[in-house]
Amino acid sequence: AVFSILFILYLVMAYMLIHSRTIASLEAEKSVIEKLYVVIERNKDSIQEHNSHLKTEFIIRASSVSLLVESDEEYERNPEKLQALADTLMVDEIHLFSSSGVIYGGTRPEYYGYSLYSGEQIGFFIPMLSDTSLSLCQDIVPNTAEGKLMMYAMVWRSDHKGMVQIGVSPKRLAYEMNENEVLSLVESMPVTQGRKLFVSDRASNLIIGATDSSFLGESLESLGIEE
């Protein structure tokens, strides 16, 4: 009987201890999350400005690809050589378009034959067909062929024989942004065991901060999370 009473008391005390620790952890999380909202508001403008800088940078990378393609016709015939160039410039895809807007070369032969009229995403660049001075970079969107999220930039070749497009994946974009304060704060946040915290970009639903960095660049939908 004494043993049973002591055992029951032990269980009660253990439960109270665990419960108190859980409450303390939740309170700590709540406190840090409240601070996180302040940081997000403070960083909102700087993150948007950083995105603008990224678009400018990707247009420059697309221009670099264009100049190299013009200087060596082998790039137009050899997807492997073009992929090596993509790896060097830290982009995920390169597509070569004719002056009429049809893909004839690039790192993804399965896309050959697609045109600027093949879908809503790629149609973003249609205005370039009537204005060879344009260089465009769009926000992160699902690509037409696979539905996966990408960010594309496109420029005209200097000889106006066609256009060059590069594609950058959200994961690469996430690491391009890894210096922002939001990401650093979220990674260091204390959370109870078995829980994860994500911060997503409202426009794209992409994860831009997480207690587990392996989720950076993923979409909420891919994780089965509703906004």
C-alpha cells in the first residue's frame, strides 16, 4: 500500500514537473515569437529591397550568359556545356529562345519547343517580343511545365538573334538571402521537442525562415500546411 501511494505521488510529481516545463517552454516560445513579429516588421522594407537587388543581379547573370552564348556557338548545341556554365554562375536553368519566342536550346532539352505563349508563367515575357530593349525578371512563380516554383530573368542577345533566360530555384534564393535578421532569429528560436517554426513570404508562400534550415525555400503547400 505504501509503495502504491509513493508510486502514485511520484507519477503526480513527474506529471506536474513535465507540465510546468511545457508551460515554461510555451511561454518562452510566445515571448520569442512576439519579438519575431517586431523583427519582421522592421525588416519588411529591407527584405523587399533585397529582392529588388536580387532581380537586378539575376538580369546581370542572364546578360553574362547571353554574351558567352554569342561568343561560342557550342553553347547552343551542347546542353552539358551550358549546364557547366549554369553551375559556375549559380543558376539552376538556362533557356535559349529564338527571336520569335520559342525555346530551341538550353540546359533542359525537354523544354525545347515551348514558346512564350505556352503558359501564364512564361507569358510574363511576351512584351519582350515587341521591344528588344527590355530585360525582365519576375517574382517567384510556378513554372509552366512542372509547376515547381522558380524565379526567371530574361534578356535579349546583343545581336538580337534571340533571347536568353535563366531560372533560379527558391532554395538557392533562400540561401542568397541568408544574411537577413529574420532567418538568423528563427534558426535560433527555442521550441519544444517535436515542433518546428516557419516564417513564410505572404506573396509566394515560400519558407524564408525556419528552426530547421532544411525547409528553407520549400512552399507551405508542399508541406501540407495551410496559411
